[in-house]
Amino acid sequence: MEVVQLSTGKSFGELALINNKPRAARIKCLTDSYFAVVNKADYESLLKKIEMKKEKRFVDFLESLPFFSN
């Protein structure tokens, strides 16, 4: 079993939401922890916004290159 330590602000379970399957990992907290629970519709809405922002930054970068100036 692989052990991964998550730091503050990290997330888990998103692949289960994207693939519409149960989580493939177990989570064990070693210290007191606080969680935000997000339903699938809200997660997809948030993910879409993040992906659109990343795409816009990439397009803006490409447009800044002389090769793509026109």
C-alpha cells in the first residue's frame, strides 16, 4: 500500500467523481482534520471553471509568441 501525505488545502476523491466510480483509496488521518464535502455537480462546475482558466492562460501565452501573433 502506498502512503501519501496530504498537506493543508489538498484534496482526494476527485477521480471517483470524474469517473463515476467508488474511490480506489482509503484515507487515514494521523491528526485532527477538517474536511469540506462537495457534491458531484458542484465539483464539476468548479472543475470546469478551473480548466477554462488554464486553457485561457495557455491561449494567451501562445498569442504572445511571435509565431502566433497573427
